[in-house]
Amino acid sequence: MKNFALIGAAGFIAPRHLMAIKDTKNNLVAALDKFDCVGIIDSYFPNADFFVEFERFDRHLDKLKRKGTKVDYVSICTPNYLHDSHIRFALRQGADAICEKPIVLNPWNVEALMEIEKETGRKVFNILQLRYHSSIIALKERVAKAPKDKIFDIDLTYFTSRGKWYFISWKGDQSKSGGIATNIGVHFYDMLTWIFGKVKNNTVHISENDRAAGFLELERARVRWVLSINYDYLPENVKKEGKRTFRSLQMDGEELEFSDGFTDLHTKCYQEILNGNGFGLTEALQSIQTVHQIRNAKPVGLVGDYHPLLKNK
């Protein structure tokens, strides 16, 4: 049984980490969040110590270590801009870090963390759960078996409606979230480059607070992509069904289904990490480079090879 600490216990994603720690038969010894709406912990680890102040959390972990209770892993579910600092804290504690995506906001942050890994002898793991999705694995195998000179045409569409709260929260602040492409798109870019290879060209057509769109030329694919958190951009048939999310991945005109099968992927990520596998900084770097380029690119407008849904907006 390994000992875990959790930073960011009150957020949306924290329950998946709590479940993963419990399902892999490990123990949460302490959790931290500046907000105290963390009753969800009772469903998993009611005996875990909880702190709302970082300084007391830090002191507690140090006291545990001195008494012989070592924290093996620190799970990080905090706002994107804090990941770098909290990963560094975990490594200084002598623990490995398991961090939500995006692992950091900038490529040079990844490179700096690689140096700290060497200094501390600890590891940083990123939650890249789409790499464990059965449909995505099947797609990767299918592409690998195709002729090596085959270039695939991909249309990626991801609309996930958010209310007014989004723009008031840290997620609506690009300096903290990295913007929409980073906040809701980074795992898709990771998935695409994992399957189709490195980015050769990265063009941004639209970059706004509530939507972004562009074109990625990968080693084995041409990808037109669009992301949005605006309910108005949902297809009408999706709205009529009462849904607020639409996810589509088309390859050469064929719809690839991967809407289901997400519920236990965090547990799978944890199990692989505990088994000595998992995805580290090297695997995370490409997607961070991609979103950094998107965030800093000048949009070219609706010219060139842009996503077909943009014609109607």
C-alpha cells in the first residue's frame, strides 16, 4: 500500500483521483484545498487529514516523514498555472508527482522539471487517459498497419458547453488556464500526435474566449479541429436531444466512436504508474509545445483548410 497526498481536493476532477487511489488499494493520508467543500473525501478516505493552508499542509507532510510515514505520491488537481509549483513541491518532498493535464503551460517549464527530476531522483507523471481508451488504442493500431506513406484526413470537433461561471473562474483567465485550446483541447492534441506523429505545421484560424479552431499538419495526418464552450455552437440535433456536449472524430469521412469508456481511465492511469509504467514529462512535451504555439499564434481567419463547421458560424 502506497501513501498519497492530494493537492486540489475541491475541484471537478479530484473525485476521479480519489477513486483511483482507493481502487488501486492505496491510502490518502492528507489533502489540501483553499476551499473547504470537500465532503466527497468521506466517500473514499474519511480519515485523511485536510488542510486549507499550504504552510500547514507542508509542515504536516514533513512531520509524517520524520515519524516514518513517507508520502510516496502527490496527486495534483489544481488550476493549470499552479501545476509547475506543486510538482516541484512534490519532488522536494521526495515523492513522485501525478498531475492532471496540461502538466504545465509552457515547454520550458517541462524542460526545467526534467532537470529537477534528475536532481531529486523522483518522477513526474501526467494523466493522459485517452492513451488508455480502447477505441483510441484500436485507432493507433489501425494507423500503424496502414501503408507508411498514407496521410489521413481528420476532422476533430469538441463542443462542451460552459455557463457564465467559466469566465469568472480561473479557467476564463488565459494567463491561468492557457486559454480554451490548452484547457479543454490538450488531451486531444496529445492523442493525435501519439497516433499520427509530430507536428509539422500549426495554423490557427480562430482564437477567441469561447472557441478556437485551426489546422495541424502531422507526420501522418491533416487535422482540421474546432473547440468551443459556447452552447450556441452545438449542432441543432444535439440541442434537441437535450445534450450540452458534442464530441466527434472523423477519419477520411468515417466517424470514429469514442464517446463512452471514460469512467475508469484515471484508475487505469494510476495502475500503470504503480506498475512502473505511466506517461512522464517526455510524453507530455509535444502537446505542451502544440498548445503553446496555438496560444501565441496570430489567427489567420477563414482561409486555407479550415474546419467545415466554421462555414456556418
